[in-house]
Amino acid sequence: MSISHPATPLNFPRRRTRPVRVGSSDSAVVIGGDHPVVVQSMITEETHNVDAAVDQIIAMHKAGSEIVRVTTPNLAEAKCLADIKAKLKQRYMDVPLVADVHHQGSDIAVEVAKYVDKVRINPGLFVFRKRVEREIEYSRAEIDAELEAIESELLPVIRACRERDIAMRVGVNHGSLSERLTVTWGDTPEGMVESAMEYLRICERHDFQNLVISLKASRVPIMLAANRLMVQRMDAEGMDYPLHLGVTEAGDGQYARVKSTCGIGTLLAEGIGDTIRVSLAEDPVNELPVCYDILQSLGLRKTKVEYIACPSCGRTKFDLPTVFNWVKQATGHLVGLDIAVMGCIVNGPGEMGDADYGYVGKAGGKISLYRRRDEVKTGIPQEKSVEELVKLIKSDGRWEDPPGLGADGGPWSPPPPPKALSDRIQREKNTIPLHVK
């Protein structure tokens, strides 16, 4: 008796969202719609240090931050954005900028809307009420009064954004929910979603839909639950706003990267998310490779060579870590290709079957090269293997020389075998029995 199982899709379809433009002229970036998932980050320089802020924005944009966020904690710093925008255009280009607005933010948001391409507001702090550790539930009259206060403060921002045709991000943080919402909903994903929905309903009531939403938490399960629930609530109310994903305050080092990947990557794999930021307690430039690696691992964007390499075991026929780095040194500039380096014939051809090219160890210290699943060259001495791989890629018309000339100023040539590999090959030759030689 056979049991049939429903097919599991390799990829969940991406949630359909409205496109939201951030920026003007040729530098504009579009979040949502059919556009690629956008990578963004935030500077750490103080906004009033205009030249330092401009330097960091330029460095981050060059490193891959397609949108850059700048903090504006007060009106004085908000006005600095005029100089920052002007100097960016003068020295570099018109980078899409977001102003980050928090406490009592209406006046600040209206000011920054004169200069930037998107305004981020934090619903938990936008109309700030000092916490009094209240436990008694809010009455309907109290709730209505607070919603009226929010609408009164938000309406000038809506008008300012509409006047310049710029976007707004409603950015909810788990750690800064208003006391009213924590009393009503608890410190929960439901409270986060309701915080966002209150602002969305006000915006829609005033026919403003140029919106991006985020629900961030430092704990991955909270972040996942909040974003999933947000999608359900928006679907139920006919909303299609794009989502900005991030695990806030993730920390530093490997754990912060793993934590961010678990949160952001899980939702992207479910088709949720249109722009991402990895938040590290490090130089923000370090966030950008993590973002692009998350996107590439899910097949959402391709910004470098996709390498497939086995972890090595007792069957491995060569020094795999050394050889793998050698292959990467020679081919790392060929963005768009998939290249596999496999230690032996047992699993190599099958597990690298969807790679464009494969490099597989065989008995006797020889190498075989594959195009997809087809073996096209075999019996190659290890010291010649990378040179032969380059020739194979060239023969298929898929090679391009890396930027710049060779080390001696002449045409580029493949890197020589690493010393560790050359030494190993020589030792193996010296230990071959005489009757075999």
C-alpha cells in the first residue's frame, strides 16, 4: 500500500505587496511589488557631525546599503539633514535617506520630511506618555482620547509626506510599546500588531498609503510571531503594505549573525519581507555582507559566486580547505556562477549536480572536472587543476578576467598552487615506492 504525501514547495510564493519608492531620480529604490528585497542599514555617527555622517553614508552605500537611515532625536539635528543631503549630492550622489523619529515626533517628522526620502516613526514613542505602571484596563473613552491624540499628531506628518511624495515607515519595536497597549494586550506580538494597525488605519482614513511596516524584537520567536500575525491582520483588512524585517539589538559576533539569520531568513523563506536590516553592535558596514548572504542563500538575490563544498572526511583525496580557498581565489569574481569543490567521487557528482562546474578529487591525487553532472576532464594533476578549471570556464564563454591586471602588470593568470598544497604533493611523490615509480 502506497501513501501519497502532498508536495512541499521549494519556495513559498512571495507575498504580494504594493511598491513603495524611496528616493528620487536615478537613485530611487523600490520596496515591495516585484522588486528585489532591499538591503538597508543605519549610520552610527551623530547627525550634527555633518561631514562625518556624510562620510559614513557614502561608505555604507558603496558597501551595499541601498537605503541608509539617520537618527534625528531633536529639531536641531533634523535640520542638519538639509546639509547632509546637499553634501551627498555634491560629493557623491543622491543616496536614499530615512530619518529615524521617536519621542514626541510630530514636529521633528514634519521637519525631516523636507529633506529625506522616507520618515520612520515609532508608534510606541510618537505620542509619548510616561509609564505609571498602570494595571487597570483603559476605558473606551480613554482609548478614544489617545487615538484622537495620535491622529492629531500624525496628520501633519501625513500631509508633509504627501506634499513631497515620500514614504513613511511605521516601525514598531517590542521594547517600546505604549503602556496602554501593554495593559490591554500584554507584552505580546498581538500588542505589537495592534500598535501598527492603529497607525495604518489613521493613514488610510486620510488616504495615505505610501507606507512600509516593521515589527522588530530582540527575541526571534517574538519577531516571527509578530510579523506572521501582521500579515494575517493586513490580509483580513485588505492591506498590502511591504514589510521591513529585522531582529533588533541582536548583539555582535557570530551569535548575532545567527540570530538575525534565523529571524529574517525564516520569514523570507515563507514569502514574507521586502526589505531587511541586520542590526549588529559593530561597524554597520559589517551588517551588509550578512544581509546579502541571507538573500543569496534563499535564492532571492545573487551577489557573488555560489560555492558548494563538502565538509571533508576520510575519503577526501586532497587537502580540501586549502584547495577550496585556491579555487575561490581564482574564481571569486565570477558573480552568477555556481562552483562545487568535492572531496571524493562518492557523493560529489550527485550533490553538486546543480552547480555549473564541479571539481572532484579522485584516487591517485588526480582531479576530475564536471560541467553540471557531466565529467568533461579527468586525470588532472592537482597542481594543474585550477588552471584547467579556468580553461573549461573560458571554453564555455563564461569567463571574464578579474578587475585589474596581473601582479606583474601583465595579463591575468591563475594563481599558483598554495605552498601547503605544493609541499603535500612533493611529499606524496617522495613516498611513492620505487617499483611504482
